[in-house]
Amino acid sequence: MRAAEKSTQARPGRAPHGGGALHLARAALPADWRGLIARSARHGPQALAAGLAVLCGALEIRPQFAPLLLALRGMARHDSKSVVHLTDLAAFPRMLIGFGLILMAAGLLLRARVAWVIALLLGMLVAGLSWWFAHSIGPIFLSAAALVAVLIAYARLFDRSNLAATSLFALLGIGSLLLYGVLGSIWFGAGYTPPIRDLPTAFYYTVEIMSTVGSGDILPRTVQARMFTVSMIILGITVFITMLSVVIGPLVGGAIRRTLEGRMQKNLRRDHYVIIGTSSLAYTLWKQLHARKVPVTVIAPAGKSSPYPPEADVIAGDAARNEVLEEAGVPRAKAVLMLRDDDAENAFAVLAVKELAPGVKTIAGVNDARHLAKIRRVQPDMLFAPQVLGSDLLVRTLFDEPIDKDIVNKLLFAQT
């Protein structure tokens, strides 16, 4: 007993194992706290990135928030000078960047890839503008640098590319960039030749720069105007490439991939088994064959729920149609098993397979023993009647009658 007690105590001079101590510490916490820690580990990085995006955006907006409200109130009173006053706000493009960061926070919480790209670009732009104007490390620069660091460190977590969310954030990014270009062009308008002094000209110049046309009718002359034009070119190309990669790319690539996979799969359907139906017997048989690494193709009725998992090779369609049977590779199959819940459909499928591929073995399932004689008339190679098999084996077991291989084969395939 003493030896056992000593063996359970920690040896003097040695600390307990770090991993074990951490595990014990977690186990000692209440269930609610353990759940909170698990959720924090799962959602913490994207929540941190979203929080930093909101903080960085708010710091960008704060200096000009009061003048912005005055300008908006003037616009509400239909003051004709309100638009000009709105663009006269000091560093107004930075406010648009701030609003863009706040909008991207929602996408970061959803782990959207496009929101990650736009937030990363805006964070780098905020850090650069902060250093350009302040020439020192301030709160805006620190928050932007922290945002960029978090986004880069946890880049692999932002991997969702839902088409609707991706399109939404891509459009938000393009709209924000367009506003940035229009209002920024008016703000730095005096540095261009000819000067940009109205919204139509600013809109024309923004689209011209974002599309990289560069007709040369409006040229930047000052350093500020040139740097602003460079920022629009970089952001325009980046947003355009991002939109192509995350919105248009999956659409086109998905269609091409489905086409190629369909053709490759069709060529690979050879020396395999074809199961027709979604009954419990069909699904169980698929599981057994799949576990043995045997190639199987399933023909399931269209418009009905299927029990098969996504990795199964399933073709939705009518098994009585030749084009569906050809797509499933029936002429090149080892055997075709008709395992529908309806015996009449099984018999009709036997006739369709024999007409298309007379040399392929056909195995028909019989759900009702009373239909055995009728299904025999379509002459399948084998019949499988679970009711006949189960009842006969049960009777033989009750009366201690012998069960050998010949009897099993006779009962399994409902031979007369």
C-alpha cells in the first residue's frame, strides 16, 4: 500500500508534465467555462481581426466625424454648397477607408476570403497614410499594423468563399474604391491639369484610372496628386483581380471542373457494379462494397432524397432510359443490381438493361415473395428475395435442420 501511495505522488525536485497539468487545469473548470474556452479558441482569431478592423476604422473616422455631420445636415437642407463642403473635409478619403474597414468586420466574422483581402489592403493603406501624415507611430498606425499582423498570421482561417457573401463584399469593395476615387480626386483636384472641380469630372477620372485606360487628358502635377493616383491604380488592379479570383473564378472554374470530372468519371466507369435504387438494401450493399474498395455507381431517382453520402458516385435519373444507363457505364459493368422498393420497377429495369447490354449480369431484388414468379418472366440472371431467405433460415434454425452452401445459394437467389 505504501509503495502504491508513493508511486502516485510526484517525485521531489520534478515538476508535473506541462501538458498533463494543463489538461488537469481545464478538467477542473466548470463545463460552461470549458465551453467558453473552446469557442474562444475556435472563433477568437476572426473576432480579434474584426475588432481591430472596427477600431482602426473608428480611429480613421473620429477626427472628421463632426465636420461630416455638419456637411450631411447641410445636404439635408438642400444646400447647394454641401457637396463641395463635404469634399473639403480634411483627408476625407481616409474616412471612406475607415467606413470600409468597419464594413469588412462583418465579413471577417464570417471568415470570408474576399473580406480578408480587402481588409488587408485597407489596413496596409491606413498604416501608410498614417505614417505619411504623422511621421510617427500613433494609435492609428499601431491599430492598422496589428490588424495586418493578425490577418497575415491567421490567413488560413479566412477560407470561406460563399458566392453570395463573396459577391456582396466584392461589390462593397468596388463601391468604396469608387467613392474613394471620386471624393479624393476632388480633394486633390487642384493638383491636376486641368483641375478637377466637379463630381462628373471626378467620376470620369476615377473610372479612367481604375480601368487603367489612361487617356492622358487629365494629368497629376503635384506630389500629393501623383501619390493619390498611384494608390487608386494599385487598389483598382487589386480589387479587380480579387473579384476575378473569388467571384468569377469559382463560377467558371466550377463549370469546367464539373465538365472534366464528369467526362473523367464516365471514362473510369469500367469493371464496376451498378446499383439501381435508394432502398435500405441498396444502401447497405453500397456500404459493404465501398468498404471493400470496389467501384460502385448508383442510379437514384431524380427529385427524391438520397441516403448516399457526397463521396458516392450517384447519377440521378430514370434507370429505364438508355442515356442514363450509358452514363452509369452499364455496358462495361460487371453486374447491375436492381434494388428498388417497387418490384415492378425492378422488373422494368431488368428489361432496359438486357436491351442495352445483353451480356451484363442482372440481379433483381424481390421485396414481396408473391412477385417471384412474375419477375422470373423477365429472366434476370439472379433473383434475391430477402423474405424467402430470412424465413427459410429461421425455420431451419428452429428445427435444427442443416444449412449448407447449396441451400444458402438456393435460398439467396430464390432458385426453384
